[in-house]
Amino acid sequence: MFGAISVLAISLLFPAAGDNDFFTYDSVSPDREFHWSFLTFVAANIVVSAISVGLASLILVPRRGWPWATAGFTLGVVGAALYAIGVGGWAMTYFFATDPGALDAATGTTLVEAVNADSFRLFAAAFSGAILIALATLLMAIGLWQSGNVPKWVIALSGVGAVLPLIVPVEGVVGALVESPSAIAAVLIGWQAWRLRHLLPGR
């Protein structure tokens, strides 16, 4: 539940980018500690959220739908790891590149620009992780649908929430709105798992 709510806060508090929607030396250096802390938190939060929602989904599919949910959970863990590695890499790169005790402003700027120029490698891990997490969510949604233990509208909300962040920007107020379906569905799935943990067949 905390992880789901944190996703909304992350969208609202995401640091402003510089030129061409990339972080730049000038946009990072004044608040480099905040950038490092924030991006590290983002990386950790996705792992906690993916695992907690995945475990809640597994609790809700003791008999029907468990193959789909298990496959989704496995894929989600891999996706969360890739996403965390990618975002954690951003955090370290920008933090060290803007360290005035190690690099002067000109050298740091050149390093950041060189990193930003290779956008494929810069975003590959995080974007791949995001796609795997979206696929994992859809697989778990199929399992939950088959189980009959979660309201269908919650499952539909989860599916919409898995796809929207891949096609709509996720910063600011718009980002919070985009992330809302996924966050609400995650909270409701967790609540349902907690409420029915002693009532489900086979538990």
C-alpha cells in the first residue's frame, strides 16, 4: 500500500529535467543530493511495489489462475530488477558527474552530455524493466480474473494502469493521474488478499 501511494508522490515530485527532457549538469548540480536520493528511492520503490503486489496476487490464486499469476510474478521481479538497475545507474551517473570536488563544471558538463547522447544505453535497462512489469501485470490480471477472487473492475483498472505509463508522460500532475489506476488497483488487490487470507480455499 505504501509503495502504491509512493508512486503518486514520485510523479508529483519528480525533478525537472533540463534541455530536451534530459537531466543536464545545470539542472542537477544545484540539488545533486536530492537527485541521488530521489532516484535511488524510485529504484527501491519499484522493487518493493512489484514484489508486494505480486505476492498479494499469488495469495488470491490458490487454485484457479495460479499459472498465469506465477508467470507474471516471475516476470515482474525480473522487470523490477532491470528498472531498479537502470534508475540507480542514472542516480550514480548524475551524482558523480556533478561532484565539484572531483570534476570541474566543464568536464562534468561534457560527461553528462556524453551520457545523454547515448539515450539507448541510458534508458535501455529501465525501459525494458517497465515493459516487463507491464506484461507481468497483465499476466497476473489474467490469473486474478480466472480466480474469481477479485472484482473484475479492479482487474480492469490494473490492466489499464499497466499500459498507460508506457504511452503517457509520468511527471507532474498528469503523471500522478496516469499512475492512479495502477496505484488504486494495487491497494485494492493488497486489501483483498489481506481480507481473504484465511477464507480462501486451500488456505
